[in-house]
Amino acid sequence: MKDWNYRLAEQRGLILAIAVFTAMFAFYIAKHPAGLTANVATTAANKGVLLALVGMAQTIPVVTSGLDLSVGMVFVLANCVASKIMTGSPLATAFGALAVLAVGILCGAINGAVVVYGRLQPIIATLATGTIYYGLALALRPAPGGDINTDFADAVSGSLPGGIPASLVLLVGVVAVVWIPYRRSVLGRAAYAVGSSEQAAYMSGVPIATAKFLAYVLAGLFAAIAGLLLTCITYSGEASAAIGGSYTLNSIAAVVIGGTSLFGGSGGAIGSIFGAFVLRTIGDLLFVFDMDALWQPLFLGAVLLVAVSLGSFRLLRIKNRLELYR
Amino acid sequence: MTCTVAKNWALRLAGALSLACGISFAAAAAGPEVVSGPGVDPGCFKPWDAGTKFFKAAKKNGPYRIALANGFIGNTWRIQMIKTAKAYADQPEVKAQLKEFKVVSTGEDLAAQIAAADNFINSGYDAVIVNALNPAAFAPVVKRANAAGVAILSFDNVIESNDAVIVNVDQIELGRLAARWLLKKIPGSAGKLLEVRGPSGNSVDRDRHNGFHEVLNGSGKKFEVVEVVGKWDDGTAQKVTADAIAVHKKFDGIYTQGGSTGTVRALIDAGHPFIPVSGETENGFRKLCALHAEKGLHCSSGGTGPAQVAVTIKAAIAALQGNPIPQSVALPVSYVEYPNIKQGEDFYPDLSDNFFVGNSFPGCKIGFSATEIMGKSEANQ
């Protein structure tokens, strides 16, 4: 019983994010003129999964008490690379997709190397590398465009029989194949150990450097998968600084709403997925509410503030506030 | 060890992806029937060129549900565009045709604009109008709209597609007009020009830029062009113009794509001698040009009025009524140059600087008084 309580407390952030998302999405669907059809689900899923993947990318560096300000730019770079090479026969397309993932891993590895071996502050280091990645994207695609395998793109951004959005299946696949094995591996646990107390982790012989390095590599990989999905949704690539910047900021918001502490050592990617879904549903509410255009940012900000504050309700339940600082 | 683990994951992921690739469900694109011209109301819906095809969709009975999926909203052009759209939808003869006219602005997130257009298609709107964030990214949306029998139209920043109706101003020609005028006004055959560009990656920015340089390069004269990005916004344009003047000291002429009032203010604030300026159609820009014309601030002013949204709505209604309309509609350009810029006609001293003049399309019987437009809120309806 005690164990059950502990586990529940550990996942409180995640459960809250799921609850908020479920309530908001149910409200959105109830107000939607078409209801929950396969197309409505696919439209919502494509938009949500895109941010969920970037949110997952952000989560792992945050768990190690770092931050990756380049996730949005890796996302944009992957989009531009994919719009160049994800074309031709199914085999060529598959190789193109793999090459895009490799680009993401490489970007992540550079971030990891700069942070771990270059010993720079993650925020500054990734701000700089992110600008480099954006520069590469712009060089690759000065104007939006691209020619990609549309069958592949439709398959990834369409819906499967039974109306299940393919992008959602992709997300579940990424969680099952990458996130869960990573979370259970020694290096995954090491990332949490590093995030909660680097000194204690060091004294316990945790492979600190490798854990941090891998965190940034995985961030690059997840951001590149998101870039791949964006390419499938748009059939094209665009080096847009606005998109890169907004996904980076929204990924941090998704991480926080999902119950991961920005101080590191707790939370997880599943929470960030629901955090991203919450963010996207807030945006969708504009579609069903008739909102004045000039009030929309204010509305979004207010709902966001409420969503983030839900995480600190813990304050109300604790008898002695000093316990928070232990 | 790390490396092997990563590779292993990559391989498994590739497996999952190729599985997804194997199951393909591309919807068959139907779309409107392609017919030969002439189309309905040729005085308004002028085909782009002789090769333009005509679309004829199955007739639907009104009144219609029409939606506008706008992206970027952060400048006065877009705000006036939305106000104009609502003013037009409220004109009695248009209102009778419309059951609902809904506007959503999604900001600069491309995925959100695509989702907004998809949401309108999913919700069974009869026509969806798009002012696209990116000309290349809407091919899948066009495909879904045509499959669902929804009329899809774009204007201003158009969707580059042969399967959707586009309402187009000859943006390249606007760039050319600016270059020709500057070449005519600047004595000598060499010098330095300032080009204040729009948001990067945008088709309007690209086309105007290309037209401008095409004429300059073809003139045989040697002009160095300094490019800055003013984002069609007075504040941004004013700042980047001031920076450029601080760095380069002297220019012989300016082409500003938008935010023209800001560009000219920066010129005045810097104490730069007055030079020819070719700009957009903002009221404030023309006011400043008229005020300083005697001191040598000579201007040309050309652009694409926000009222083109009304022509697009009119085209949507015509298409839904089963009339043949050109796939690519050519709009007239609104253009005046010094010394023909007249008060009360080409600019209004008592109206706001931000108002875009040139909102009437007589060929379409579309015209708005300034108060009719400014009386509408930017609210989404």
C-alpha cells in the first residue's frame, strides 16, 4: 500500500497533465462541429505529436538539469534536410529518412560534446549551436519548397484503418522503442541521478559524462523525428526561425506542464507528451470558441499560466513548507 | 557501448517507420472539373495568362459557410485585411449568400495553420480561403480539400498549386515597377540602393525582390544593393533603415516592400538628404511624401490592397454557385508615382498612417469607404 502511494506521488505531475488534457480535449470535441471523426483526430494528432516529439527531446536534457535551446533548430534543420533527400523509390525514401535521423543524432552529439567535454553551460552552448543549425538549414533551403515521396508522407500523416492517426502510432512507437528501454537502462537511470545530485552520482560511480552526452544525443534524435513528421505534413521544408524559436519555447512549456522539474532529476517524456497535447488543445480551443484575434494571445497565456500553476498545488498539501526544500 | 545502443535503437525505429511506409492510404483527389474559358464575370476574374485553365465545381445551394485560415497577423496590412473581409461579408448582397463567415489567425506556426485549414475542411465548410505562411506547404491540404469537395482558394501569399484557385497580384511586376522608377529618378549610372525586404521565405517577398533585381541587372547600370529585412512592419523597417544609414552613410534610392512609413521616418530622422523612395501603399507613407515633396522626397507607391480578400470571397461564392472561374486570377495593381499623388484620392490626411489606400476594384464592383473598413474589429467571427 505504502509502495503504491509512493508511486502515485511520483507520477502526480503526469497524472495531472493527463487529466487536464482529457478534460480539455473532451470539451474541444464536444464543441467541434464535426465531432470526433478520423479526420478530426488525425488533424489534432499531427499537430500534437509534432510538439510532443520536440517536448520529449527537451525532457531528457532537462532531467539531467540541463536545457537544450537548439531542439527547435534541429527540428527545422531535419525538416530542411528531409525535404531534400526523402524522395524517390521507397528504399531511397527509407534511407533518406534514416539519414535525417542521423543528422539529428549528429547535432545532438555536437551539443553533448560541447556541454560535457567543452564544459560550457548548456543554455549558452545550445543557443550557439542552435544558431549554427539554423544557418545550415537556411543555406540548404533559402526559400521554402521540396519534393518528397508523397505516398510515404501520406502514410505517416494520414490515418490507419479504424481511424487511428498514423502519427500517434509513430509516437507510441518512439516511446516503446526508444524512451522506455532508455528509461530502464543504466544510462537512463544515471541521467536522473545526475539531475538530482551530480555530486552524489559522482560519488556513487555513475557514468556522469556518458549519461549527459547521451541525453543530448537523444534530444537530437527526437527533434529529427519531429522534423521528419513536419516534412510529411507539409510535403516541403522551410528554414523558419520563427518556427524553430516557438517550438523550443513550447517544448520547455510542455516539459513543465508534464510535471518534469526544471531543476532536473524527476519527471519523464510521457509527461511532456501530455504537456504538449495540453498546449496544442489550448490552441485548438480558439477554433471552437469565437475569440477576438487581439485577445487570443492573452487567453492562451492565461490558460498556460493556470496549467503550469496546477503543478505547484503540491504546496497546499504539505504540512511544513520547508519539506519542499529538502 | 553508447554507440551500439544508439545504433540498435535507430535500426528498430527504421523498422517501425518502414512498417508505416508499407501501409499507404492516399485518398483519391477529385477536385473541380477543368473546363475551357471564358469564365464568369471576366471583368473581375481576369485569367492570369492565355494558358490559364478554368475550374468548374458542382453547384451547391447557398447560403454558404466560408472560412478564412489566416497565418501571420502581426502587421497593419493583415489587420486591415481581416477588417475588410468582415466588412465585405457584412455587405447586404454578400451577407445574403453567407450562412457563416469564420476567421482564424494562427500566428507563425505552420503546423497550426495547416491544422486550422484541415479543421475547416473536416467541419464541412463549403470554401476555405488561405493566406499562406509558406507557398510550398499546403499541397497536402489542397489534396484533402479537393477530395472532400471543399473549394480552396488562396490570395496574397498564395499556395503554389495547380489544383487550387489563386488570386494573385503580379508581385514580380511590382518589384520591376519600383526598379524602373528608381532608375528613371536617379541621375547617373552607378550608386548604392537600399532594399527593405519582407519576412524571409515568403513568396511575395521573393517575387518582388526578384522583379526588382531583374530590372536592375538588365539596366546595364552599376547599382550596389544593400538588403535589410523590415518584415513589412513600420517599427522594424524604421529600425533596420536607421541601422543601414548609420553603417553606409549615403544611399541614392530606396525600395521598401512595406513598412514604408517607418522607412521614410528613419530617413528623415537620420538627416539623410531626400532621395527617391519606392514603397507600398500606406496612407502615412504617401502623407510624408506629399509633405516633403518640395524638398525632394519623391515617391512611387504601389502594392496590393488588403481588399483583395474581398475579391477572393467573391470568387469563392462564384465557384460554389457552379460558375467557371480561372484557376489563377490576375488582380490589377494599385500604383501611383510623384507628382500624381493626390490628396483625398490617393491619400487621406485625416486618416491613420496605417491605413492602406487603394481598396477598390471597380471591375469587381468592390469598393469600401475608409470608415466602412475601420469600423470593423479584428475579432474572429
